[in-house]
Amino acid sequence: MNKSMTIGEYLIEQLSRHGVSHVFGIPGDYALSFFDLMTKSDKLDIINTCDEQGAGFAADAYARIKGLGAVCITYGVGGLKVANTTAQAFAEKSPVIVISGAPGVKEQEKNPLLHHKVKDFNTQKKVFDEFTVASTILDDPATAFYEIDRVIHCALRYKRPVYIEIPRDMVSVPGVRDYQHSRSGDISDPHALQEALTEAVQIINSAERPVILAGVEVHRFGLQRELVAFAEKTQIPVATTILAKSVIPDNKSFSLGIYEGATGLKEITEYVESSDCIIFLGAFLTDLNTGIYTANVDTARSIYATSEKLTIYHHRYDNILFKDFLNGLSDGDIKKRTETHPVPAPPPPFHPLKGHQKMKVQRLFHNLNSFITKDNIIIADVGDALFGANDLYIHQDTNFLSPAYYASLGFSVPAAVGAHYANPALRAIVLIGDGAFQMTGMELSTIARYGLNPIVIVLNNEGYGTERPMLDGPFNDILPWKYSLIPEILGRGKGFYVDNEKDFDSALREARDYTEDFSLIEVKIDRDDRSPALNRLTSYLAKEVK
Amino acid sequence: MNKSMTIGEYLIEQLSRHGVSHVFGIPGDYALSFFDLMTKSDKLDIINTCDEQGAGFAADAYARIKGLGAVCITYGVGGLKVANTTAQAFAEKSPVIVISGAPGVKEQEKNPLLHHKVKDFNTQKKVFDEFTVASTILDDPATAFYEIDRVIHCALRYKRPVYIEIPRDMVSVPGVRDYQHSRSGDISDPHALQEALTEAVQIINSAERPVILAGVEVHRFGLQRELVAFAEKTQIPVATTILAKSVIPDNKSFSLGIYEGATGLKEITEYVESSDCIIFLGAFLTDLNTGIYTANVDTARSIYATSEKLTIYHHRYDNILFKDFLNGLSDGDIKKRTETHPVPAPPPPFHPLKGHQKMKVQRLFHNLNSFITKDNIIIADVGDALFGANDLYIHQDTNFLSPAYYASLGFSVPAAVGAHYANPALRAIVLIGDGAFQMTGMELSTIARYGLNPIVIVLNNEGYGTERPMLDGPFNDILPWKYSLIPEILGRGKGFYVDNEKDFDSALREARDYTEDFSLIEVKIDRDDRSPALNRLTSYLAKEVK
């Protein structure tokens, strides 16, 4: 096999083999030959964004849903524009392959001052080494195929970004003949695994009221079905972190909702913190996940399993794959529980108030909650879009996306592009503040170009609303745009401006029925109106600012 | 002095002392306390952009004109968004101070998972070490003042970016009392300088037809007056590189125009290449500066002086400041020249063709050439906006800005913001392609917010026109926007759509008279219409792609 396949062809082949059917990016002369090859290939499609930043976020969203994603850009001016989006993918465990064009190997001889070069020809790779788990420059046909395999394997193994640089004169060069793809998977140490499982099962069974705190890795490693099976069987209640919202649906009998320390809902916080056995599964104790470290849970008195480590109480097991541990628990002899526990409230019916009732954030989320179905994916940007959305009732797993740890504003609009291509069956509802929208919102152009139909809800509170309660000043203001006119610029889509309950409700319904293109609903809210969740949070955040 | 001054206050004091009166940026919780301090200070103003990328480009433009600039952003999500703009500032020698907020020193203890963190708390600094000449984290009050001085000194010494990270709990902490600012300037080795000057003067005087090739460093080190004085006195003709366009005005008797190898104007190329003594002053031999290395000039048979090295023929002098060498030449006993040489053609009068004459790129630049005055600064984005603009006749020094080496698309609109605050007397004319505009053009919002009045000309050729002649495909297409409607979204400014000579000419004049806000002129040109300069260039660029 692979007789006389070129390096570019082999890279496309491997992307496709691992489920990547869409690559997001923008060309540039150092990347043109690879773009050309991708265009001519029947294995994948290129999705062009307006700015590389948008391509980076789209690839991140795609990777979260599909298990692997790719962004392709040119050297320097393209690559460094996805530094931030790649850092987010690293921090939040999203396996994005960054593919960068580069000057040809021949051009690089004698170290000339080629355009887009910064310090030396390795500058970009060195930068990406800071937020990828593997990187390579495909400058040698003898090793290129092996390198591609190695790097993609790392992305899949660690669920984090990797970096592949392809000098433009290497795209059409044949790699080694008769190359055998031969990377075997990692395996757990069977004895360590057995010992850990025996101990865990015994601890869980002797606990009065065990609880599972499920994190984002359950999603990233594709273990949602396994977790649900485990919880179905044992009826141990499952809370999730903010970052992992929608890792299990809210309508399961064992669902508790989101746990976030003192900033979360009181009944969930109390239930989790009073448990005598917390089983952490793939959860990272970040500041936002733990309610700015108000979480009163002690991993040293818990079972704590992630892809990076497995600890029980104060001791640590090595060489155990997270997946094997979770599957082992599922198969273990764990008794069924019958304790009652809080459950996420199913969405109450919503009736807009008559007359010109100003739109309030809390009521907006109430309305949305009754509006969304299992066929929607909610993509929440940073700010009250995210915090308010924490209380949304999610009907099916993976129907909620947000950068709830790294928290880079401007994720959601380009993420809707990535989410569409990862799962076209879901219609995206984007929740975004006006500040975040002004960063990347014009990627609506990409949405218009490809005829996608998300419903984009812009919460317009005239600036960086999350920061105002921490420390306010003119630096938190932004210019008010007439967001609802954007469809006129793009020549597609429908725009709405609403400032009251009735109009918002009508706009939502009209947008739902308008499926041929995107809708943008600008919702004017008061400058100081916030969701209850954000009010709880910012009082803690403000303490650190002054 | 400096009794009980805080670290934040001292940083503001030093920015101001070195001429920085405007800082571009976007806050975030880790940067809020420093934003608050800047707002309350009477020494500088904050200019808020839509996205951090815009702030980075604005600070770069400001630094090029004013000699020092600053961008202030938050940790991670802000900092990494200016990675690309800082790389450009590094590559093109623009002294930008990147000031990043960061988690407090106390918060960082125990290495917790704080939001916006990537790998560890040093990740961002390590990234910036790749494209800055000095960096520091102000985590120690005992050294903070010294560190601020050291790092700003490096920015000024090397005319390149530096990085200052200020943990949020350090902003209000007093530094050392009675700190004496005591950094002395660098000096040349007087003996080496004397020897180099003697040799250079003798070589120049014995040459038949010396020529000066002036580069961007003459601008960056503020040596334009010195160069003009030297050329006035000796009448040695001066050509400039693309990157250094406008380093001297075109209307001087000794001006030759732009030298760019085989891709430049034939008479200039011949004049320069047939010289028996080329004096390189602050010029870097990049690919675009040398017409994709078609330049037929040999630095080993020349006098070659930059801030980084001084060589004459094959030998090298160390420890000589570029400035001292140029001043020494100026004072040297160099004979006056009388040879005739090509001169830049003063702009011929332009008369729009009557009737509906399609707009052609060449005619657009012809029209512009007769339109601009010494009160305009031309800011050209990458693409034909830049290459076509090479032929513009510039009336006064520093009236032309463009990223002609690193070549990052999207520079020009935010650069107009920076240019305004660096020199409010100049009215900017922005030349930008539609592809570049879709990246950062919405920074018109910043222009609208602060009531600036540039004339922004969008060359709409439906995509990445510079790439089409190299290798074309659907990846070079973009969605057509109705650019002229953007003022309606922003609530300020005037929009024009033109597709013929007459309308373009009227729009230009109307925009000139409309001084209260910005104008945006969308010029529809044919997909394959290009300036003569770009046609010359792309035939060389295309050779490397395939």
C-alpha cells in the first residue's frame, strides 16, 4: 500500500481515516499547494473563514464534537493568528491538528529574509510547542509518514492539539514506499487496573451516599455512553462541571445538574459536598469549575480519575487508561442506589408578558429553556451568555458547547460553523454578548457563504457586562452597533432587534421557522441586568481584582 | 524622587516619559486594575479596540510613527491574540511594548487551574520570548522599577517589541523608594568608528557613481533628517526599499524612487545595479525588498550599515552605532555629485474618463496619485493595495505605512487608529483589499467610536487577488459584502459604492470634504485586474508555489 503516495496525499489520507472530513482555514502562498491538493481530493472539504482566528475556533468546535479537527493556514501571519485558539484547545482538551504551510526546504537554505518570517524558520514551531502535545516539520520524505502518524496519534491519545508544518516544496514529494501504518494503541497495566478497580468498588459500595462528578474528559474520550450505562445500572447521581455541561443529558433519573461550589445552586452544592464518596471522572478542578475555589470537596478523600492521573485517597496508580478504569467500574459489582437527590428542573412553560415588558436576562433564559429541543446545540460565548446558560435544560448529550475554562471571547460564532460540519443534524443556537460579538461576529460571513442556519442571539448590554461589577470604567464600554442590519451587508440571513419579551418570543419563533439561512436576534438588555448565576459568580471574582 | 510610587504608577510614568500618550487595548479581569489606573492617570489615554488583534496593529502603527507604542491586554486570551501583531512588529522593527495583565502572585501559588491559563503560568512569556528583545514579569517590588527601565531601554535600543507582564496584585504595590533612573545610552567605539568612516569616505569619493539604498531603519531610528542632510550636501542619489517607502520624500532632487530588483521600474533597477558603490543604510535584503531575490546588488562590494552590523566589502566593524555612522558620513568630507539620474515622476494630472468607464486598478492609483497631499498618510494593506501604492508619489517623509516584509493582512484599518494618535495632523488614506478587510475591517467601529476621519478605500476584486495568478481555486474566493453599508451599522461615517472612474473621482472628493467622520469607498474592480507592479511581482512569486 501507499505506493508512491506523496506527503500531502498521505496527510489527507490520515486526516480522512480519522474522521476529519472538513478542514477550516485560509490560504496564503506558503500553503497554496496543499490547499490545491485538498481541493482536488474527494476525501475532505475546505471551509474558508474570514480570519484565521475564526478557522481556529471552528476547528476547535469540530474537534470537540467529532473527536478530531484540523485548521490549515499559512506560515507566520496565519499560524500565529491561531496561537490563541490553539491555546484554548490545549487548555480545554480539544484535539485540533494545526497544519501550517511554510517556505520550501530549498528556499530556507542560507536563512534568507523571506516574507512572513519572524526570528528564524523555527520560531513558529517553538511557539506551538508551548500549547501542543506533539509537533513536527515534514522536511524529510524518509520520515514524513511516520511523523504524521506519530503526531496524530498524540492528538488522539491526549485529546490536545498538535502541530504539523509542511514546507511547500514537500507537498508533492513521495514518501517512503510500502509504508505500513503500525502504531499500536496504549494499554493499561492489567494488575494495576485490577487493584484500583477492586479498591474503588469496595469504597463505593461501603459509602452511604456516593456521587459522581463528571468532567469534560468523559466527553473528549467519547465515554458518554459508558458513563450513562454505569449510572443507569448503579443509579449513583451524576453532577457535572460547567466545562462539561451536557456530558450527560439533564433528563436522566440520575442527573443532578451542574456543581460549581458556592456559586452554584444551593441544593446541588449541598448534595455533592455532603457525600462521603465523590467519584471524580475526567473532571478538572479549575477556578470556574469550582466556583472560584469555593468548592468544598477534597480529592484526597475521593476517587479521582482523569486521563492524566488516577488517585484514590492519598495514593496514586500509574499506567491506567481513563477509559479502562471507567469501563471497569461499569462492569464492577456495584450495588444499585435508591437515595433521592435533586434533579434538574425540566423547563417550565414560558409565556411572554403582554405589552412592552423590557427584556430581562433571567426571563430570556427562561424563554430559551422552553424553546430548545434535542435537535439544537447551544453554543455559549464567554460572559453572561455562558453563566446564564448554565441553567438551561439540555435534552441530549453534547448539545452544549462553551469555552468554560480558558474563556476566550469570540468563540461561539465561528464555533457554530465547526459544529455544523461535525454534526449537521443539530441546529445551533449561539448565545453571545455584544463585546464578544465585536471580536469575531463577522464570521457570520462564513455562515452566510455556506448557507448555514444557526440562530445567533446577541445580548446587547453595551459592553463587557461581566467586568462591570468587578471594576467599571469607560474601558468596559463599546460602540453600539446596529447588529440586526448585518444580514444586509452579507446579502443573506434575517435580522431582528428586540427589547421586550413579546418581540423576543416572536423573533425566536420566526427564526425557528426560517431555516434557509441564519437569523441574528439582537436583544437589548439593561446595562446592569445580569443572570442570577453571573451575580453569584462576579461577587467572588471581584474579590481578586482590587 | 519616586517616593512610594507604585509599580503601576511607575510603568505609566515611564511610558509617558518616552512619549507614549495613548495605549491601545482591551481589558479583562487580570488587567482591570491596571486599566483603572491608566484611566485615572492624566498622563495617557486608553484607546479601546474591538479585538485585541486590532489593538496590536494600532500600537504597531503608533510605534512606527512615534518611536514607541504600547498595547495592553489581559492574560492568555488577550496576550496570545497579539502574538501575530507582535511578530510583525519584531520582523519590521517596530518598538511596541506589550503589557499583559496576569493572575496575582498570590493566586499563582500552588499552580491552580485559573481561567485563561494554558500550560503553566510562564507559557505566555515563553511565547513572547520568541518575538521580543526583552521580557519581564513584575513579580518583585524590589526589582520592578529596574526591570521596567531595562525592558523599555531594549525596545528603544533595538526598535523591536518587548514584553511586560504585571500580576494584578502587583499594580498597587510600591516599588523601591528613592529609585534613581540611571540607564546610560550605548556608545560607539570611537576608534572603530573613525576607521570605518575614513574607509567609507575614501571609497565613496573614489567611486564613479555612488548610490544610497535607504531602508526602514533610517525611519525607525529617527534619522531621516540626517539622511536628507547628507544627501542634500553630497547629492548622492537615494533609492529606498519597499518597506522603507516614504523614508525620504519623493520631491527631493536626490530622490530616485523605490528599488526592487527585476520587479521594479527598469530605469531605477538599472541605475542602482550599475553603480560602482552602493551605500546600504538601514536596509534589509528581504524577499519583497529585493524583488524576490532578483536584486543584482552585492553587499560584499558595498558599504552596508544597519543597527545590527556594519560591513565594508568583506570585513566587519563591531561596536558602531548605526546613528553615529550615518552622522559621521554626513560630517565627512564627501564630494558633491552632479550625475543625472532618474527621478520619481511627479503625479500627472488626472481626468476621469466620461461615461461609465469601468474602474481599473492602474487608473485608480493614477487618480489617487494626483489626489493625495502632504497632509495625508497612506496606509497600504498587503496585496495590490501595497504593490499598486508603490508608485504613489509621497510628498513628505513618513507619509506611507505598510507591513511590506512580514505582510500580515488586516493591518491597515487598525493602523489608521494608531497613526491618528501618533500624528493627528495627518489624515489617513487606507488602501485595503476585500480579503484583508474581512479580517479586521470592523475596527472601523473603533474609528467611529473616537470620531476619526480616515478615507478607507476597499479594493473589491472578490477574493485574494494576489494569490490568483500564483494558483487559483475556490479557496481564493470570499463572500461579497456590501461594504458601503457598514456606516449604517456603526451609526457614523459615510459609505460609497463605485465601479467607474467618474463615481470614484466624485466619491474621493466628497470624502475629502466630509471631515467629521470616516468615509468608506468600496471600489468594484474586475477579478483579474491588477496593478502593473503586482503583475511584475506575482510572476516571480508563482515560480515558488508549484
